[in-house]
Amino acid sequence: MTRYRFIHANQAEYGVRRCCRAVGVSPSSFYDWHRRSPSARVQADQRLLGQIRRIHHDSGGAYGAPRIHAELQIACGIRVGRKRVARLMRTAGLVGCHRRRRWRPGLTRRDPGAAPAPDLCRRRFSPPELNRLWHGDYTELPTDQGPLYLAAVVDGCSRLAVGHAMGEQPTAELAIGAVELGVWRRGLVGDGLIHHSDRGAQPRFKGSLQHPDSGGVDGTTTGLGGCGDRKAADAVAGSSAGGAA
């Protein structure tokens, strides 16, 4: 906030002269600033803020600065920096929905007795074609009636969710249901499709989660918590859990 804007915001309570003495400017310079029309930058900010308010309203108050920034660039064709969007939202008092973060143990439970599937993707998480690599992951969604678990499967090429399943328990059947839904949506996938996940072993399931054996899908894993591991699936899961961020 500039000195003149500070005077303008507080003149009703403290008076112009007192505010001018506090910030070290003359009253005549303040009145000269007040008579001038807004600068081109301020006018552009006001127009941009109107678009931001519209997108924020259309999302039901759910979108925060990152998603509004993406909406402005992709849907509206407006080239603008994310920090500028965040600044205007902060000034206008606009915030998106976000869940209160709390610590909870991860959902990955490794079975020491199970043989891990080989790393078939070899750290290449973005194939050039569809139905070549699917990422899978779990997340926990807090609700008023207890936790809800989401299993998501994402195509590594398009980064779109091809399958999902939800349930009250993080079972292997939930993960398999997400894979089977992806196979049903994409039809008969050819040989060579890889399903990539971590090395979790869900309860009440005799077998390996990394070998779904559904429609010609081969299983693959990387080490627990590997850098870059399943980021596409994490993004879908985190977006569902957070509402908007």
C-alpha cells in the first residue's frame, strides 16, 4: 500500500492532515494524487480482478490462486503471472477451499514377505502414447462420517483419470476396481500396458497389487516414496481430497 492509499483509507478516522504528517507528505500532494485518474496498471488490475471474481464465484468459492490462474490462461486466454493473481485475490479477500492439514500415517504398507514387481517403466513416467503406462495411488478423504478412501488410476500420457473407486476401507479390491474400470473405459488394451504403483500390500488380499492381471496389464513398482513416483496419480488424489488449491 502506498502512502497516498494509506491516507485515503484512514482519512475518515484520523483526518487528512494528521495522516499526511504521519507519513511525511503534504496535503496538497495528496489532493493532487486524489484528483488524478487511475494509472493504466491499476485499471488493468481492476479488469483482471473482475475476471477473478467471476471465476471464483462460478467455482462456488472453491478455486484458489493456482486454479484461477490456470483458468485465466487456458479458458480465457489471459497471460498473467500467478503471483499477480494471488496478490489481487489477497487484496480482495478471496480465498479458495482448503482442508486443514494434519499428520496421519501413510496408506502404504509394505509386505516384507512379498516379492516386488520389477521396475518396468525405468523412471520414464510420461510415455508418448496412450495406454502405455497407468499410475495408481490411494488417498484418504476426511468426511463428517469418517474417512473415505479413493483409489485412482491415471494415464501417464494424457494425465487423465481412467479409473477410480471409493470405499470405507483401503482394501486391495478397491485398487483392483479402479484398474478394472480403466480397462472397461479404454476397451481392450494391447499388450505392453504397464500399471505402476508403490509397494503397498493391502489387507485381506492374497496376491500382489502390482500384478493386477486385468486385460493384459503388466505390473511395475518403484521403491517406497521414490522421487517423482506416481506424481500424476498423486495430483488427482490430492485434488479430490483438497477440493481446490
